[in-house]
Amino acid sequence: MLGPLATAAEPHTYDLCAEHAGRLSVPQGWNVIRLAPDPGASAPSRDDLLALADAVREAGRRPAPEPPSGLRLVPPE
């Protein structure tokens, strides 16, 4: 099934750019269902912008991941 970009992370689903979505093919005997987005709903709402701001804020609060053992990060000179 092809539809609008996801608004939340879902396991086993992937967002595709327009070029790759247009070239998508499936195994023989399968069907592709394309869900066209509602053109009136395509503009971001205030809720969308607040959700984006919250996600960016949350990502900034997470500590940086530790490098894999055996590797060390050296700051640039």
C-alpha cells in the first residue's frame, strides 16, 4: 500500500520519495494500492508544527550514543 508520508514511526513501514514511489513494483500476482492524499489537508497545521517542534526538542535532550567498543572519537584540530 502506498499513501501519504507517515506521521509516526511504524515498524516495517518506509517512507518513499515521489520518484521511488512512482517506480515501485511488486511481485507477480500482488497489487499496489495507492492512497492519494487529500489536497486540502496537505498544508501543515498548527498541530503539525507543534509536533515537529516537540520532536526536535526531544531529540536534542537525548544523550549522544556511546561509540562502539574499540573505537574512540578524536576531536578535529
